[in-house]
Amino acid sequence: MKIAMIGTGYVGLVSGVCFSDFGHNVVCVDKNPQKLAQLKAGEVPIFEPGLDTLIAKNIAAGRLSFTENLAEAVDGADAVFIAVGTPTRRGDGHADLTYVMSATEEIAHALTGYTVVVTKSTVPVGTNRAVAKTLAKANPNAEFDVASNPEFLREGAAIDDFMRPDRVVVGVESARAAEVMRDIYRPLYLRDFPIQITDLESAELVKYASNAFLAMKISFINEMAALCERTGADIKAVSRGMGLDNRIGNKFLHAGPGYGGSCFPKDTSALARIGQDYSVPLQLTEAVIKVNEDVKRRMIEKVRDACGGSVNGKVITVLGVTFKPNTDDMREAPSLTIVPALIGAGASVRVVDPQGQREGRDLLPGVSWDDDVYKAVEGADALVILTEWNEFRALDLKRIAAAMRQPAMADLRNIYDPEDVANAGFSTHISVGRASP
Ligand code: UGA
């Protein structure tokens, strides 16, 4: 099949590359000439494990190409995927559909023969219908159907998520469009996973509801963590006990500094706005957002406590600033709230992150960057673990404690056992969801 992928951001690039790996002929379109030059040369503009190999393999096989020319890519395509950004609109929390709608206009003029125009970007309920209207208005002779096909990829595990999905959700209005979508995903569902064919509005909502529900699990466990700290319970035991109930499940019950990234913050905020627009206040979603903001503030207090009550004049080494491990993405990372607050209160901050520096350099002015944890803790007053990269899970804690001026740790991801930390010589160990000794 011939597929055009409009937008080579995270979702578009991963989806386009994976479709080409299924054997489809994929042309990825982007307006950014620098990005295109990079991609054509086989360089990957984002950090995603395994993506570089897959790009090189499929370019070499002649199934994957990149262009600025949207009309050329859309000409003769069986399906055109819209995978452009839908950022939070400044001021009101709505998803900004400017890019989706301008791509739609361009696609309309380029359509030749029956084409399914698929929205992969996360878009509010009703957008696919608006896309169909725009296509018909801009090109009354065009023969097309629209489809909604939300994505459920996690950064850092995106290829595996694409190749082994829990489900593929497709919203369509015609049997013909459903057939095209089934053909596109056929290489996958031969391996027997559910493909849910539904209506446009339900598909659009599945995406927001799923992300908001996962965000709710995180905010819930973060609230329980605060209660554990006061009551003497241990959040790890509470999460485990809850997660053993199959109805609850053990995933997304790790307490920490709050969720970040390009999806949960944006999608929870957009969903709350959708609820307001339809006069159905989504009280849970609104609370999830508020709890997540509060959690970040609590983390700043924890670091202050680890420093003995004030961070003024203290040297703090922060491990991990990306919003989660295995990504270079800094969008809405808790570090962007926590680190500037520490600097503002008079601390000097050293950062170690395996991938974060490229994006983080501009976003975290005033920090110093280091590649080596052991060097970065020399003479420091506190060690703060903010993102749980594997590299930080098995550190020589004795060596670290000995190198610090004050061996104090704020482990905001609970990756270390309190007993091990104490035995290594740390005088203070503050974690999440446990009473501090
Ligand atoms: C999320 C969803 O997991 C994907 O299914 C979805 O496709 C994607 O958003 C999207 O809408 O594009 P992602 O943002 O890559 O994926 O990251 P997650 O692994 O879900 O983590 C999100 C945040 O929650 C991170 O900041 C992470 O540290 C935090 N988190 C996650 C916790 O604090 N606790 C947990 O137990 C799990």
C-alpha cells in the first residue's frame, strides 16, 4: 500500500517508519528542511531506541522516503495520515488545531483517487468530522473517507508499542475505509491482537480517556504517597498490595515527582476543556491536573528538607532531568519546575542526564552539566534523583557519600532501599511515600 505521513514529529516518524517496516511504501512529509536533510541522511532528530536502525533498513529497502512536497506524497496514496502537532493553545488549555487544519487544506488539493485521510494526531471530539468538511469544501470532487486512528506509543518504548500493541483503535464511517485500515494493519493482526473498529467520536475519546485514566492512576498514587508519609505506611507496599488486584493492575502506580511529557499534561488539560465545552465538568480529570501540580511543589520541599531546611548556598547534584528515562524529551518535565525553584532559592545545581543536555541546556539556565555522577557529587550537599535512568540504579553509594560535603539524598523515584542508603553512610535519606527517619 502507498501511505503518506504528514509530519515527522514523534508520532509521525515512528508510525511512518514502522509502517514501512511492515512492507508498505511510505513517504514522510515535513516542512522543516533541516529535519528533512537529517532524515534523508539517515540521522534521527529524536532519541528513540532502535529507530535509527529501522530508518536505515527501510530507506535502503526503498520503502521509506522523506520529502517537503506534500502533493507528491499524497498523489496516489491509499491513505494519508495527519500526524502534526496539537499543542496546548496558549491561554485556554484547548488543543490547538491550526496545524491539523492547514495540513487538511493542503491534502484536499492534492488528493487523486479514493483516499482515506486518517488523523493520528490527538484531536478533540468532532475534529475528524471537521476534517471531512474541510476536505469536501476545499475539493468538492475529491473521493475520500476520514478515519480516526489514535496512537498509544510510549516514548522510549515506541517501536515495541507499535509492533506489539495492546490494541489498534480505528474510527470510521464506511466499510471501504475500514477495509483500507485493516489492510494497513494486517501484518500486525496476523499476530492476533484486537483491532477495534468504531465510530469517529468514540475513537477520538478513547485516546483522551486512556491518557487521562493513566494520569489519574499516577495522581492517585502520589496522593496516597503523601498520606503514607504522615501515617508511617510505605507507598511501595501499598502500590504492590493494590496492584495485585487484577482489576486495578500494577502499572502506573509508581509514586514520584508527577507526570510530565508531551502527552499527559496536554491531553488532561484538553479533555478538561472538552468537558467544559459540552457542559459536562470532568471533575476527576481537573483534580488529576491539580494534584500533579501540587506534587511538584512537594518535591521542592523534600529537597529543602534533605538540605536541612534551606537550599540557600547549597550545592545540589540532580540525577535525571528528562520527563522519564530513555528519552531526550524535556517537555513538561517535573525538573523544569523543581530545578529553577532550587536555583531561585539560592542553590547551585549540577545536572547529570544521559540524554537531557541537548534540550535541557536552554531550558535550565544556570545549571552546570556533568557526564560523570561521581565527579558531579564531589563536595555536594545533596543528591537528588529525579529521573530513574538505569544508569542511576546501581551506583556505588558508599563512594558517593564519601565524596559529598553532606551525604544527603532525596530519592524522588524510590529507586534505592532506605537501609542500603543508610548503610552506605548517608546521614539523610528522603524518599516518596515513606516517613523520613
Ligand atoms: C503516554 C502513554 O503512556 C502512551 O500510551 C500514549 O500513547 C502517549 O502518552 C501519548 O499520548 O502519545 P509517554 O508520555 O511517552 O506515554 O510516557 P509514560 O511512560 O506514559 O509516562 C508519562 C509520565 O508519567 C512520565 O513523566 C512518568 O515518569 C510518569 N509516571 C508513569 C509516573 O510518575 N508513575 C508511573 O507509575 C508511570
